Amino acid sequence: MKKQLRTLTKLLAAVIACCLSVAVHAQTTVRGTVTDADGMPLVGATVIVITGTQPGGGTTTDANGKFAIAAAPGQRLSVSYIGYKETSVEVTTKTDYDIRLESDNAQIDEVIVVGYGTQKKVNVTGSVATIDSKAFDKRPIVSTSAALQGMAPGVTVTTQSGAPGDDGGAIRIRGINSFGGSSTSPLVLIDGIEGSLDSVDPNLIESISILKDAASSSIYGSRAANGVILVTTKRGSKERFSITYKGYVGWQSPTDLPDMVNALEFRELTRAMYLNDGVDLNGEKPGSTPIPDYNDEDMALYRKNWGKDPDLYPNTDWQDAVLTGSGFTHSHNVSLSVGSERVRMLTTLGYVDQEGIIKNADFQRYTFRNNADVKFNDKLSMKLDLSFSNDDRKASPYQSTIFNYMNTRPADIPNQFSTGLYNGLGMQGMNPVALMLYGGSNNTNTIRLSGAITLTYEPAKWLSLQGMLAPRYTTTNRHNWKKPVTTYQDYKGTSTLTSASYATLTESGSRAFYGNYNFLATLKYNFSGHDLKLILGAERNTYDYKYLMAYRQVFNYNYDQIDVGEIDNMDNSGRRYEWAIQSYFGRLNYNYKERYLLEANLRIDGSSRFNKSNRWGYFPSVSGAWRISEEPFMQDVKHIIDGLKLRASYGTLGNQNLAGGDAASYYPTTQNLAMGQISMNDNIYSLVTLNTLANPDIKWETTTMLDVGVDFSLFNKLNITADWYRKETKDILMKLDMPLGIGLNAPYQNAGKVRNTGWEVSVGYNNQWRDFSFGVQANLSDVKNEILDMRGKTSTSGVLRNQEGYSIGSIYALKSLGIIRTQEEADWVNANCPQFKETVQIGDIRYADIDGNNSIDENDKDIVGSTIPRYTYSLNLNFGWKGLRLGLLFQGVGKTDGYLNTYYVMPSNQGGTFRKEHLDWASAENPNGKTPRLTSANKNNWYDSSFWMKSAAYLRLKNIQLGYELPKSWMHRIGLNSAYLYVNAQNLFTVTNFWDGYDPEVGYGGDSSGDFDVVKLGSANNYPQVKIVTVGLELKF
């Protein structure tokens, strides 16, 4: 038996050797030339040998378009080149091949997603920006809205937090339309279903289309006043089986932090402040006593010992103490694609974990999506999509306090005593580190489940019928457990402080059901160069929202369950609202020889949010374009100017998302009642009162937009798009003044009007020279916002103001004339134009006398700045050499104002510590100092003024990525199709003239309530933006 096995082994070895010998001798050197359609050689074209379906060795063409490669009969040569269609030829006994590539004009063949369908990009008559997922799919982005920043002109994304899972941005398309509390966010549709952009895993996205003008958006009617974002997710391919893995690991750190003074510097500055205010530090005056810590004796001792004793002479770095979170983040995504001619399916699983830069801050998301396409026969097909996501967000209930105290507590007070006890002295018991570690938890869980089934039936080539049913269900549960934290006033623990008197627990839950049901009929007809396409449809959208909340305080046991808390001062509340929209719409597309293009849209919406007399709205639009490049007289220069299109559009849009999100605001046509109790004759009676009048005449906010643009392409490499637009919104909801004698809150009325005028330019260029490729995309846009009508009213909140003739969210303050530098100037101000009845000195701020009454007071406030970003720009650079890839994204704002006041810039006025720049304070001895005079007694410098406003314009290196695609010949040996390794850095550096240590993208200094949702304003208590460095890997099997 063994002998037979040895004989068989020898025989197999001989056969294998023979086969290898035949294969080796069968391979010969194949030569050839690769040219374009005009016979010009293509330099650097890629030639790969294909055996069956597996790629093998490869080469590139030389300066004459020639190549040489080893291949055998029966194999194929795959030839590709950027800007040309890939082709393959079978290897025969020939040894020389002439291969001609056809131009792959992306502008002609590219199809983009538009409202209720797709169109060839060259035939689009409106203003539509498209973003391919390749532009962001390897960036460490949790919230997809952040991925749009810098990707399209006219689209402004303001990212205002770096908190885990909260890096999403506020999106504004072509300015802000409303100031009455109505929604200013665009409509987001995910595979045709309304949803949240940040709920979509960026790894699942195939492309994003942004509809910016009325002609493109009006088919969505009352929901499209602020623009439309269409997200298309990835679907399965016809490949029988493939697996893709994408993942990264990374670390986060703050983009910027203020440079704070040390303990001794704080003591010296505070002492100087007291001296400026005439405080008797040494108790030399009759009846006075020395001021502890700041008299001459204590200061001499402190100068000698500071930083040497953590209990008595500490030098605490509060930023180091607070920012102790790992900042570690990682993401993993696996997709499985299977398919055939009849069935295609893509299943994706995703997981992301983002830990905070402070402890007890974390975000986790689990995602699942399954997209299936079934073709039953040549006439009937179906799409079946299912999506699930589970978000867990963990934060401290004291989060804003933690960041507040991190940058306001002085370094001369300890964080933790040598005995391990946390200090509470000098911070009202609110030690930020103790709060972070022991203050409880604020956890939010959100589950989203959505599905869609779409049936398409084509009874004839000219007719297609489609119906879709798409429900979405969302639940959100929040558990806010706020515990009192005990701190101590000395290292012995003899006296204590607490952050709160008792523990509180708020449990809240909401559920929302959204349903979308639509039916489309598409008719096509072609004759003699005329192309007609008509879409007719009906749609119904429903929304049902329910919210419940329970609050308890005082827990005798450390057990965070709602029924453990005492019922005294408990609060239980809830609300529910629902709405529905019934719609009918149509779109007619016409083109003649793809040269003259016309599109007309009409949407009719009926909304339950309005009274019957104003329930229905009509939203038409029309657009047209002339493709000059397709004219016969342009054919001689077509090889140069391969695309030239002029277009124009005009249309009307509506806004039914009126006045916020609560039930009373959603139904401003209904009287608002308040329920309560009243005591009479020692008895309690129920009471219902009317507190807000109704207005049955409320109607849609209506936006009209005019747009003209040009699309230009040269050499199939350089693309230029430019647009100018004017957008006006009227019938904005406002509460006008009513006689006080009525005793009720004023109802909403359609009264306001806003105009946005702007322009956009986008320039793209792509080219390849042999192994080197280069691409650039530059965007620049501007929008000027102006309130045209407020019926003579103004609206002010903090430093923000809405006023006719100015932009929404303008900064309203005194106009600063700078710091008083000489005694003569101070004497003149005190004698001729006193400021708030204060005596000013060298180093104080001087204000402009706006009303001309030779006195400065609140009446001298005026509009001094604007928070709306202008001249937004981006530059995207991509380089490639063989397998190496380098990409850079620069993004910024050319003009906008930010405001920062309170203790962050004037601590001597409002408490807190100092920043390094306060060391250079102005005085008689230092008249050219950078910051105002140190004083807590004189209020002159306290007032809101343009002195505290700075330009928030910035240039940011938003993303840089260096990657390497491993040679496919290596990958095939280990069973992989491809592998890509990369290093990525986000928010790497920022150039700005804003306040040092504060991110310019976050506007500081007011509030974000009500009418002022332009930017999220505050006192810098928010979680700072972060820079992220990641290492990633993409594998395809």
C-alpha cells in the first residue's frame, strides 16, 4: 500500500511539474499601444492581466502609450485610465495589440438623485450639489451632518460641540429664512423617507444630493423652504458574494483651550485689582483690618511658598485635572453583498464607540441595515429596506458646570487635598472633578426602526407605476440622576460643602411614529429628438408624538428609581401632538436633443396644522437651461469646451414647521388653555383658564427664489459652476403687540419678511500623468441676510437682536472706541460725555455716543456685528501616486462676528480666574495694555460692547489623510481583493483672530432660545470641539 502511495505521489508531482512547465512556457511577452479615440497615446494607463475573475500582474504605459506584459492565450488584458471607459481584450496568439479607449465623459453619463427620481446631471436645470461618499467615508465622523462641512457651496454647517455623539452641525442652505421660531433646517430624505441626517451611519451612504433652489425643491412643497438633502444608501451589486470591512481606532483632544494664569499670577492680578479699587489691603486706615491673602505679609509668604504645598499653597491646573478622559474612539463596519441578475442584497452591521475627554462621557451606536432588490420579471420589481439603530449617550448632569468651573476656578485653590478629600472652598462646593466622578449620570437611549417596501410595475416601456410604504418608529428614554456631591473646606475634612441639597431624578420617555405613503406614475415619450417625461404622484405623511416625564427629589436611599423619591414637590407631565399632510404633485421635463431643457413642478399640500380656510398651499416652479456646448456651431471646439450650460429657475416653497416643537406652537390656530386649581372657602376647585388667543387666519410661511447659473467644463478635466440667487420669505410668524388690558398672550400672526441674496462658485479639476493623479475642488459662496419687515418691532435676547434692515441674529451692544490711553482722554470723557455715571480712568473702555446726548447709557446701543457666516469657503486637494493617497480638506469662514463676555474675559468684574493675556492690562504705568483696567468696583467695563466682540472668521485644516492601497497582486495571494491602510487627522489646526483658547466656530455671549437659532450662543460652558487622530483599515474580500 505504501509503495502504491509513493508511486501515486510521484505521478501527481510529475503532472503538476508538467502543468507548471506548460504554463510557464505558454506565457509570452505581450506588447501593445493604448490610445484615445483620436489615436493619441495615453501615458500612464493601467494594464492588468486577468485570469478568470482574478487580477494578476500589471503595468502602465510609457510616454508613447506602449506597454509590455507577460500573458498567455485565454487570459484577458484589462486597460483603464482616468476619464476613459475601462475595456478588456482577450489574449490570443497575437503578440501586439492596439487598444483604443473611449472617453468616459462623467458630465454626460453621470446620473444624480433628484426629487422622486434621477436625472442625467447634464440635463438638470436647477441648482443641485452632489457629494460622493468617497469624500468622507474614511473620516472619523459619528454625525453625518458634520461630513457636509466644506463639501458644497451655499451649504453652511456649524459644528458647536465635540461631545461624544454630538459632533453634528446646524445645517443652513443659502441663508436663514425665518426668525419667528419656525424651523430653519433643511428637509432630509433617506432613500425617499424623511429622517435625521445624524441617524445615518456615514459608512452606509452612497451619495448625497443637496437641492438648493426652488425649482429643485418645490416638488417637496411645504417642507422644502430651507432646502432638501437627499441621502442615497448603498445597495447590493450583481457580484455573487463580497465582504467589506471598514474600521478605525483613534484619540481625541480639544482643538483649543485658553491659557490660564498660575496661582501666583492670579494672586498678583487680584491684588492689583484691589489696589485699583482703593482697598486698604494692610488695614492701615482706622477701623479697617488687613485683607487675608492679599496684604503685604501674606503675599510675601505666598510668593515664597506657592506651589510647594498642595494643601496650603497649591498651583492647580484645572484643565489637566478635568480633562482626564481617554478620548479613545473606534468604529467598525462590516457589509455583506450577495447578488444575481434577479436578487441583490446588502447587509451592513456597524458599531462606533466614542469616549469623552472627560470621564463619564461616552457614546455608543449599533446599526443594522438591509437593502434588498428583487426583480420578479421584466415588468415587476421590488425594493425592501430595513434599518435599525441604537444610540446610547452617557454624560454628567453637571456637564456645563464642569466646563464652566474648569476655566474659571483660580489655580490657588486645591482640587484634591493630600488626604484624598476634594476641595469645595472657593467654588460653592462645585468642584468640577468631584462632580464629574460622583455627580450621577445623564443617560439617553434612542432606538430607531424604519422600513420601506417599494413596488415598481412597468406595463409598457413608456409607463412606470410605483408605490411605497415607509413607516419609521423612534423611542427616546432619558435618565437624569443628579446627586449631591460632598466636598471639604480643608484637608482635615472638618467642614463640608455640598453641590446640592438633595438628589433629583428625572425620567422621561418619548415615542414618535412617522408614516410615508406615496404613489408615482412616470410617463416617457420620445419623438424626433424631443424627449418628454411626466411624473404624477400623491403622498401622505403622518406624524404622531407622545412624551411623558416624571420628576422626584429627595432620595433616602442611593437608589435611582422614580418610586424611591419623595412625592413632595414631585412633577409629572406629558404632551402629545400629531399632524398629517396630504399632497399631490407633478413634474414635467422636456428637452430637445439634450440641448434645450425645460422643467415645471407643482406641489399641492394640505396640512392639518392650519385652519380649513388656509389648509391648502400651492407651490409651483419653473426652470430652463440651454446647453450651448451641444449646438452645431460649438462642435469644432468640443474637444476644448465639452460642456457649457446656462440655466435659470424661479419657484415658490412653503414652511409648515411653525413656531417650535411643542403642541401649543404646532397649533397656533387653536386657543391655548391652562389647567390648574383654585382655593375658595377652604375647598380646592379645578380651574381652566385661557392664556393665549387663537388666530384662525394663520397660513404658510412662503419662500420665493430666483436663481441663475452656469455650468462650464473644459478638456473633460476642469469644471466650473456658478450661481446667483435671491430668496424672499414672507408671512413669517410673529407675536405683535396687544393692549395690556386684554390680559392674554398675543397670538401668532403672519407679519415678517426676510431676504437672502447670495452667490456661489465651485471649481473642480482632475488629471493624471502616468502614475501620478491630482484633484482639486474649491468652493466659495456668500449670502447677505436682511430683515425686511417686522412691523416696526424689534426682538432682543442678550446681545442678539432682530431688527429691520439688519441680518437675523445681529449683535446689539455699545460701540467701543477702544481703551482710554491718556489722562487727558479720561478727563475729557468724564467732563463732556460721562459713561453710566462712572468716573473712568486710563485703561477703561470708551463708548460712542450714538444718540448724541453727551452721555453714555443703554440708549447708545446699536447693531455692531452679525453672527451669520459670510464668504464660506473650502479647498479639497487629492494626490495619488501608485498606491499612495494624500487628501487635504481646508474649510473656513471669511467674515462673521463672535462675542465672548462674562467671567471669561472680564473676571475681575464677574468673578473667576484670569487668562494669560490679562497680565498685560492697561493702566497709567502701562497705557498700551491689551486688556482693560482691573477693577471690580467700577462697572464701566461690564457693559455689552463691541470691545468684547471679535472676528470669528477662520481657516481650518478640517481633515488630512495619508493612505496606501496595498498591491492587488499581494492581496490575491492571501484571498483579499484589496486592502487600504490610512492615517487620518481631523481639526488639526485653526487660524483665527478670535479670542485665544476659544473655538471660533462656536458663537459665545447670548442664548440660543426662541428666535435666535443662528448659532448656539452661551458663555463657553459647552463641551469643546475636538481634534481626532485615527488609524484605519479597509478590507475587501
